[in-house]
Amino acid sequence: MKIKRIAIITATRAEYGLLKPLIQKVQEDTSLKLQLIVTGAHLSHSFGETYKEIEKEFSIDAKIPLDLEANTQKSNSLAMAKLQSELTQTLDELDSDILVILGDRYEMLTAATVAFMLHIPIAHIHGGEITEGAQDDSIRHAITKLSHLHFTTTEVYKKRVIQMGEEPWRVANVGALGVESIKKLQLLSQEAFEESIGVTLKEKNLLITYHPQTLAIQSPHEQFSEVLQALKHFDDTLLIFTKANADAGGKVINAMIDDFVSKHTNAIAFTSLGQLRYFSALKYVDGVVGNSSSGILEVPSFHKPTINIGDRQKGRLQADSIINTPIDSHAITKAIESIYYPEMQQRVQKSTNPYESENTSQKIIENLKKYKKQTLLKKGYHDICYNYVL
């Protein structure tokens, strides 16, 4: 029996954290061969060179560095061009049978385009979701139309992918990989976590992750200034920052974090906490502040509140533990204060995570093994019949 070559590409720390259980299962399956491709922020000094963490656990088949230093829309577009050129050579040499893509970043659109042109079937994770405040929204839907297998995180998203014309047999609702990781990971004790971050937790603690809202009228500097203005009111609280991603404007936000930390003794910052420390932090903090998808997808499983700022995640299904607020310092301040109210604490404890499921990575593996290449490549269009009343 021919061993199926499964290429998996990752460009950011967050994406790798989600993909990790799937990568592990592919590596352990004797009927599959893992081909791990690393690019983007993983190979950037400014964004923490997180490929070193990957190499501690997996062999990397290809590294494709990109110039992310300018961190502008133009430089990111040029980075996409470089990735397309080098990834074409990489996938051709690896002779992959299928390429696994997660999410909605510009690097993943490039990867999908390359695989499509090389007639390599594409398996896409996290399709059908909506994030109105980011250009990722359009990228995600474009990847869906280029892809051949779809692994959604809820039944609503499954129906939406089918609504886009994808044949139902190609679409499986498997739940979120990040939630599966939470259930299986042995988190650090509080003492071990404190040692790992070099600080003792206070009576009150918050985890902050804010990325540029790429379709906002305000600049990244203006957006994040409102966040920091709100956080200045909480000088009795330990503020744990994880830095922004490689989207245009991310370096501006990271510089602002460094400046804030240098002036506030109750604040610390990390380019990347890594999956174990990040999930351990969620266990011990009082809540999460920012606009990361993790605040929507994974934090609710810890029964901790999320202060979701702005429209970056607008449109995603949400648990009752999430508090939405505009990019306004006064609104953010009030939202943070509200997480300590008894009624909010009760609401958080009773909330359920709509992204939870069982055996997510195993369901993906079974589908990756199930279909032959030619079966996947020959796509039809699924029409939905509507009954119109005139």
C-alpha cells in the first residue's frame, strides 16, 4: 500500500499551536508520511524565531524565510510573491499527495494557490467562518474555493461552506483543534508557570493579545493606544502581553508594548509564550483582553471571560463568556471591570464553548486517508435549491 505524503504548512506561532495535535498524529501513522513546511514569522528574529520550538518536536522538511521587517501591506504582498516562487519548488520536490492549510492568513492563500496550480489537493481547516473586521475574511473564503476537503469547527460553518458551492461529501464538522489541545495538554502548576515567566502572579491577572484590525479606519497605533489607555487604570493587576502577529502594523503594536512595559512595573511581555505556557496562563489569569481568535475559540473552554475588542472577530459564533467592546478606552475599561462582577462570574461558569468536539485531529486524519487524489481534484458545484415566493 502506497504511503500518502501529507504536507502541512505553518507560518505563525498561533497556527502551529493549533496544528500540533494533527502533526503529531500524521507523524505517528505508518500509512502517512509527514512533510512539514515552515515559513513566515516562524523564521523571523523580530517575531521570535519560533521555528526553534518546532524543531524540538518535529523534523522540518523545508524552511522558506520571508522578509517581514518592513511589515507593511506592500512588503507582505511582495513576501507572498517570494513564497509562491519558493513553495512551488518545494512542493514539486516533495511530490506531496495533499497539502493541509489552516486558517486565513495571506501566507495560506499563497500556499493554496501554489498547490492548486500543481494539482495537489488542498485540505482546509477553519473554513466557513466570518471575521468582518479583517481582510482575512476574504482570504478564508478564497481558500475555501481553491480547496478540496474542508474541516469546519461548527455545524453552522459546515453549512456555510456548502452554501459556497462545495459538495457536502467534502465537508466535515470536526470541532476546533485548539480545544482538543486544551483537553490533552498537561498544564503547568502555578509555581512552574510563575517560574517560566519570571514573575509571581498577583491577586488580579490579565492576559492581553492584540493584533492589527486590518480593515479598521484607525491606524494600528491609534487602535492600540485606546487599549493601553484602558490598561493604565489597572495598576494593581499583572498584565501579561503576548505580542502581535506579522500582519501590517504588528511591529508598531509590539514597539508600543515594549514602551508600556518599560514604564509599568506590573506589566511583562513575550514575543511568544508557546502553547504550553499560553494555555497554562489561561488557567491562572482572570480573563483575556484583545482581539485574538483564541479569545473566541479556546478561552471559553477555561470558563474565563474574554474582552473582545473591535470588529476583528465580528461574525464568529461566540460563547456567553465573551464581552464585546468597541476600540474605545472608556468602553474597554468598563468591560474589564465587569469581569469581576459576581453575575459575570456566574455567567462565565455556566457558558459552553460552541467549538468543542471529540477526537478532532483523528477525524481529520481519517478523511485525509479516505480519498484518492483524482477523486478530490475533480470538483463539482453544489447548488442549493431555493423556493421563491413572488
